[in-house]
Amino acid sequence: MRAGEIMPITSHIFGKNFMSSDNATATTLLSPALFSFVSISMPKFGEKWYRIFAGAEDGWTFNQLEHSIMGYEGPTLLVIQARSKNKNDGSVTFGAYTASKWQKNKRDFFGTSDCFLFQLQPTMRVLKTVPKMGKRGGNYMFYHSNTNKVTSNPSRKDELTEGLGFGGTVRHPRLFIDSQLEECHVSHQDTSFEEGYLGFQPSNDLFASNSSSSTVQIDSLEIYAVGDEEAIRRGFRAQYQHRDINDATLRNARTVDKAAFLGDMRNGVIESKAFAHRGQVDGRANGCMKGEEDAKANGL
């Protein structure tokens, strides 16, 4: 693929950018949004894109999204197509790019400044990170799932909302997707990214709300692994290793839990008629029941 060409792709957000399934030359005319985005991003993203999650195909669950992105060590691109609660506003396409891997069990921000927010439709803009100054800035990526809850006290309420985001604060990220994958909260400024609207700009109506933030309804959500071919290979190799380690850890945990459970039952921590019955059987094998042994010991 030569620089400036469009990679063949079928997407609920970008649409289809090729005429047929054969080796026909890809055309940008079928996908203006894809043409525009690749025009500004190709030098950074490389020639290859690989879709690792699409809500329409993989299912609209946070667990499936988490499974798709965790462990992958390479740049990823998150793209959202959404609509406002006022259906007359049409749709908007925006998202975020990050060169950092996603991290689980985080109650604070992570990642590096090698990321940005962007919007493709209805207007195009790219919002880069701003220099970190003391405690201001540096809030790049945020990911919070139900695995963050304190296992020693499961009933304890977690004050942080489950979801993923960029910028802002942990309670009010600049861009935030809830764990239901139904809504995305966006605002036009924070201390980590350049100022600019994502989603729909506030109305010019003097009587309308002039809030700097809004919530849109997600219609499509897709995440891509991007970069050159070798970078994507390395990313997936790391993800396979990550999954193998998680699977082994889960198997070991199940084995330990099962052994502890059986040990508790044998020691009487957990009442079990099955083990009580085994004790009776053992007593019969020795010629007397457990109660009979006690009676003989007391001279009865």
C-alpha cells in the first residue's frame, strides 16, 4: 500500500470503501469520512488497521470490550458514531487515539502524552495534549471496571463510575463511555487536551442551556489496532501471552479454592452430611460407630 491510499475496510462507522470483494482499487469516494481521517493520520498510524472490537459484531458488553483491548501492547484508535437526544441534530463521529496500552484495575489516569482526541463529523478537528504543568494536566487515559471493587469487602460501594475515558478528572473525564456502552459524555475543555468541542456544539438559542458538556447516544463503537505490520504483530503476541497468563492464574485459583473448600468441609467448618456419612462408614469399618466408641470409653 502506497502512502495516501485507503485500506479496504467495511465499517459501521466508515462504511465500505471498496466496490466489491475482489482486488478492485479502493476508492475514497465511497467513504468521505475515511478519506479525511486517513489523510491526516496515515503518517502516524502506518499502513495497517486491524479492528479488534465492534459493538455491532462482538456484542454491546463491557466485558467483551475489555477482553478485546486488554493485553494488546500497541497503538489503538477508538471511534464513536453517536446522535444527540434531539434526533433532529443528526449524527456525530469522534474518538481518541493512544499509543499506550490499556490497563485494568486503575483508579487513576495512565498513559503518555502520545495521544489525542478527534472529531470527523459534522466538523473535523484534532485536539492534542497540552504540556503538563505541575499537578495540572497529564490525565490521559482512564479505565475503571467492576474488578476494581475491594474484594475484602464486596458490599462496599465504589464511588467511581465504571467505564473508559480520556482527559478531565476520574469523576468527570473529558470523554467518557459508560460501562453499558450506551452513552458517551463529552465536554469542550480540560487541563490535559486542547480546547474544542466534541459531539454537538451548544445551541445559539439564548434560552437553551449553555453547558460546556453534553451526553450523546452511542450508535456504533469500534476500536482498531493501528501501525505498521510488525507493530501489530508484536501487539497481538503480547495479548496472547497476557491471556495465557490470565487463564493459568484462573485455573490455579479454581484449584486452590476447590482444595480449601473440601478442607473446610472435612474440618467441620462447613457442615456436610456427605462427610458426616463418611465418618459413619469409617466407624463401621472399624467394628463400631463413633457413638459406640464414646460409650465404651466411658465404661457404658
